[in-house]
Amino acid sequence: MKYSRQRELILNEVIDSKGHPTADEVYDDLKKTNPSLSLGTVYRNLTQLGKNGMLKKVNIPGDPVRFEANLTDHNHFICENCKKIIDINKDTVKFSEKLLAGQGFKVKSSHVILTGICKECQK
Ligand SMILES: [Zn+2]
Ligand SMILES: [Zn+2]
């Protein structure tokens, strides 16, 4: 398999997942249809795609690095029950930034992780 073709395959897998898969998850899914693919290749390509700005790296403490195709500036909500990671609007934490500005801090970037129970799990 050609290098560029592999990379496209990996990129599309993350886009199609519409979520935040780890390298292992991407590999597990792709190897079903591409048995020659190795985990190392998936890792390398994901890292490269992250560097190129095609994917975004998601660092969640205590979790392996995840990747996502949503390149907009946003925050995350993690459901304690189903462990789903949900994208939430940046505006939800704008208030904190304003508050900090009032205290003399200049916030340049932020990534807030909120945890709780998602809509589905509350049903
Ligand atoms: Zn849930
Ligand atoms: Zn996200």
C-alpha cells in the first residue's frame, strides 16, 4: 500500500468516526479491511496528520492521546457513565475567561474538560 493512500485511509477513518479515537481504535477498525496495516504506521500517520493540522490532538489526563477531525476551537464534555467525549461550544467557558480578565489574567488559550452525565445516559 502506498504511503499517501495509507494516510488518506487513516484520516478518513478519524473523520468518519465523528469522534475522538485513539491510535489503537483507529488501528482496530482499519485492520479488518486492511490486514497489512501495522499499529506503528497508524501512529506515525496520526502524528504526522496532527503536525500538518489535518487532525487535532486531544490530550485528556489519564487517557491515551486521541485524535479528532473537528478543527474548530472547542471544549469537551466527558460522560462518566458511557465515557463518550462530546464536543461543546467554546462559548460555554467564555465567562471564565472574562472573569479572569477582570482579575488581571490574559488568557491566550484554553481547553476545558467538563465531566458529568450526558443526555442519553440521563434517560
Ligand atoms: Zn453517557
Ligand atoms: Zn472534540
